[in-house]
Amino acid sequence: MRAMVYNVTVKISPEVRDEWVTWMSTVHIPEVMASACFKSFRFLHLEGYDDAEGFTYAIQYTCPSQELLDIYHRDHAPELQKKHKALYEGKFVAFRTMLNIIDEG
């Protein structure tokens, strides 16, 4: 089975954007990667999606198997999402998607 990408898209309020980007890069993403469920990540800014309500980012985690993704969702995601919500509640919206990699070069 090919690897999958767990994609988290977040729109963050302008007043906390810089703090959030720093927190994501130095705390949250390293904690996600410490779960050992993902082999790599990308932290992306979606160009052309910014407006007065916020800035849009995608964090893409490459997962080698569905089994590891299930472990992440069961054993790690609830606590990590709780931390994010506690710090930024009311200042973000997020949605999560799974992407199956068909081919890459």
C-alpha cells in the first residue's frame, strides 16, 4: 500500500498569526512528529486565501500506513488537538482530510 497524506487545513485569525506560526513550528508539529506515526511533514501557506478573517495554512503529514494513522488518531490526536484548542479557541477554524498518494516523483 502506498503512503497517505494526513492534511490539516487551518484558517487562523490575523491577531495571533505570527504567534501561531511559531508555536506550530516549534511545539505542535514536533509533538506530532514525535508520535512516530509520520515519516515527514510540510507546513504550507495557501496563497490567495488570506482575507480580513484570517490566513490559511495546510500542514501535510506523510503516513506510511493506515495502521499508523489509526494509532495516531487513537493515541495522540485527542490530546494534541485539545492543546491547540486551549490556546487558540475562537481564533481558528480547521478541517482534516486524507489523501492517498497515487504517484509521486
